[in-house]
Amino acid sequence: MEYVINKMTSDDWGQVRSIYLEGIATGHSTFEAEAPDWEKWHSNHLPEPRLIARAGGRVLGWAVLSPVSGRRMYSGVAEVSLYVGAQYRGEGIGSALLAALIEASERAGIWTLQGGIFPENTASLALVKKHGFREVGRREKVGRMTYGELARTWRDVILVERRSKVVGVA
């Protein structure tokens, strides 16, 4: 499948939200039960980089960063969110998006990328490992699901991080 990776815009929100909802429906992507509206989503993520994989007018997947803290000393630390549409998983789109996000984050001065992944999400764990992330810990029963088949179930989260070799802290 041919696609391009480029900047996400607010015009992409409808398709981005739909892909996010597909991820939520798996029960293994996030503790969130619903996708927020654009304003809330926009305010919770860094303005750059925000990337999408696109084939024609169709968004296939997306990747963005969230700040981990408002404190200046953590300005180069960001949390990764990456989702691929259900019908496009397993085609390398997630890997291409993550590679592009890493490159763009380093240009933006981000020195550490981090993430929290449910242990059952083995595809995501393999993906981040492939791109130089390492497991740094496990938060046991850190959150409780509020929806779906796993409602009221306490979940563990695997913490992963990747240090930039370009920004100067590796």
C-alpha cells in the first residue's frame, strides 16, 4: 500500500478520532473510554510533531506527542501516542509513523520519548522495541478500566522510553 506521512491538521480530526475510537474498542490501547472533542485533544498534545499516514484522502494512522510535565526541566520529555486504523494494522504503517515521529521529535529538541503500554498489547511492545525503546518498569494495577469487557479490571502498564542519540543525553 502506498501512503505518505505528513503533518496532521484540524481538518484530519474526524478520521483521527475514528481511528482512536477503534483503538479504544480493543480494550488494550488506553484507559480512556471515549475520544474527547477536538479542543480538549488539541490542548493535551504538543503542536509539533503531529503526524498522519495518508493514502489519498484517507487517514490510515496517526502519531503525536504529549508533554509529561509543564516544568521546564522536562521540556524535552514527551509521551508517544500512536494509532493505526484497524484495517491497516500489520502493514508497517505504525513502524513508518514511529520512525518519522522519532526523527521529528529530535528536530524539535525532544531528548526522551516515553510510553505506557498494556502488557497484552504485544504488537505495540514489539514496535517500540524495534525502534530503540527499552522497558524501564511495570506499574502494577495502576488504573482501572471503566468500559467494555474489562470494566472494573485493574490493569498493569509497561513503561518504555527511548533516549535520543541526537539531542545529546544518550
